[in-house]
Amino acid sequence: MDTLVFQPVEHIGTDKRSILYKGLSGVGKTHNALTWPGKKLLLYFDRNMETINTFIDGGADLERYEPKDWKEIDTQFIPAIEHRELKCETIILDTLDTFSQWLAGETEGPGGKMNIDLWGKLKRRHRALFSALASSIQFREGLPNYNFVCTTHVQDFTDGNGDTILARRQPKTEGGFREEVEGMFDTVLLCQSEVKTKMDKGRKVGAEKLYFCHSVAPTSLDSCKSKGLPARVGGTYPELLDAWKGDKK
């Protein structure tokens, strides 16, 4: 943790942003997250390093933080967030679901068993970290604040019989934190991709994969959240910034 701590610096007086990118694998969540500005502190719990390595090879100002256990997060990382001691502009957690699995392993009892009390502790641990990260976007005089960017895979939720879908493409978490997590972000985008066929004189000559985000729920069973964004928008930071600026014109 020592390498992450620095002395407070002069800072522009404005709030930062918090955003949750959610979606299936391969729809650009990590890529979008890594386009956010400034030095990035990455809490990375996924196994696939391909996108990360591409950004590192491209010269991204990126530092990866791997906590050894929950105690380190609770006693060192969360206080460093609250005291605004981290040397970065953007904090990224990728992905929520793999972090949640790791955290469940840190919380479970002997033999990997969970009981009601341990499920409650798991939820409180989620809430402690995410509450600190969500509040870190707020401006404090003379102290830095941070953009908070998170990604998550999704799953559908059904009734007790598994016959009726009650909610589609919801954040995939352990311990019941799903009901709270989207409310901790200013913006929640559903990432998707589609294949566009390239035509020449009426003949198919190729295909291109396009990436985009929904800022408005595409169905009544989905959920998204945004302010000042078109219903369909590019998910990179430059694309979002252009859309936010356009909303102010």
C-alpha cells in the first residue's frame, strides 16, 4: 500500500464522476473503463489480462493494486480512500463479480460454508468499500478526489420456479449486494455489441463489430441510469465527455 500514498496536492474544485459498466463478456466493459483520464489505480480481479496488457503496452498510466486479504482493504485501502491519499485520478474496479467471489472466499467459514451471519458480513463488506469509493468523487477543499469506475458481468433473475424472468442483465454479485450497487453510481450503462455487415454493390464484403452502451433501459426488465446522455452512446470516456458537453450547450 505504501507505493499508493502521496501528499495532498492542489486540485480543481469540482466533483468527479462514478460509473458502472455492465454487460456480458466481450462487449467492451474493461476497454471503456481504461479510457478514463489520468493516472489509473486498478483493482483487477479478473483472469483475462489481454485488454489490460494492450493498454499497458500502449503506455497507459496504470498501476495495479492486488490486496492480499480483506483486512488490508479494511485497515489500509478504505482509510486511504477516505483520507484522499491515493496517487491517481481514476479508481477502477474490474470486475465486481470476480471481486465479489474473492470477497466471499475471504468471508466464508470453515470448509467454505456460509450461514446467515456470514452472508450479512459479506454484504456489509461490499457496502463498506463501495460507500468509500462512491463518496470519493466529491470535492473537498485542498484534497484530491477520484473518478470511480466499475465493471461487472450480468445475469438474469427469475422467480422461485425459474420460469419467469423478473429482472434482466443485473449486476452479478454475492451476498445480496445486487439490490444496492447500482444506486451507488451516478451513471449505469449496459454495454453491448453488434455486427454490422459491410456491403459493396449489393454484395457482402465483410463485417465489423460495433460497441455501444445503453444509457436508457432497452426493456422494462433492464435497468440503466444516466443524466444528459443519449439513449445509445459510445462507452469510452472521450465519447461520454462529448455527450455530456453536448447536453450543456
